[in-house]
Amino acid sequence: MKAKVDEDRCRGHGVCWSLCPEVFDLTDDGYAVVLTPDVPAEFEDTVRTAMGSCPERAITLD
């Protein structure tokens, strides 16, 4: 599974980072970035939760 954050949609709520800091981080401006695009198997469920919890629907998974 690959995770991606749409930088045009992200508004810096930080929900993804608070749920899964192993995969997501925040820039100095507070916007989400993906640390590990290839999501480790042990974090897949948490990343799915982060995707569903994103208020802006900025996270996609392949």
C-alpha cells in the first residue's frame, strides 16, 4: 500500500500525524507529508483510519 497527501487539499489539521506519526509528519507550516510512502503492513489499518478521518480528504491510498 502506498500513501499520498494531496498538498493542495491539506489544510494542516494534523489528524493523520496524530493517528500515525510513523507514516505522517508535519512540515514547519503544519501541513502533512508522508514519511514512508510504502506503508509498512503493521500500520495499514491506522493509515486507513487516518485517511477516513482527514477532514479535507487529502490522503489517498494505492
